[in-house]
Amino acid sequence: MIKILLSSRLGDRRWTQADLARKTGIRPTTISELYHEMVERVNLEHLDLICEALDCDLSNLIVYVPNKEPKIVHTINGSPKPKDI
């Protein structure tokens, strides 16, 4: 699973979501959705602006945490296929 660490990064700087929205020009609603990890897709331009504003690397903002249960099942021939949801 992908984790968005925006809440931690803002906490480190003692910034509010509104501070980040003002500094980046990103809509407050979008910042809130990222902050609460409620997004399924992210805008690369937004990530670029956030990294610039927070003076951080993308790896400080987004991390991969292995899923407890795999989402991909390997078939007999070894090729992966998405697990049925």
C-alpha cells in the first residue's frame, strides 16, 4: 500500500494545511484529501509543489508499505494477475 506522509511533514514544520495551500496554490480540499490519505490518484504537479514548499524529497512524502495480503496472485505459468476484488 502507498502511504502519504503529508500530516507528518506538516507537523515537523508546524504548518497547517491552510499554510501549505497558501504556499503552493493547491486547493485546500486537495491538501485535505492528501493529508487524510483519502486520494486514489495524485497530481504530479501537486507533488512537485508540495516537495518544493516543504523542501523535501518525494521519498519523504510517499512511501510503499507491503500489503498484509497480496493483491496480485501468480498463476501456474508464473505470470502475475490482479487478485479478484
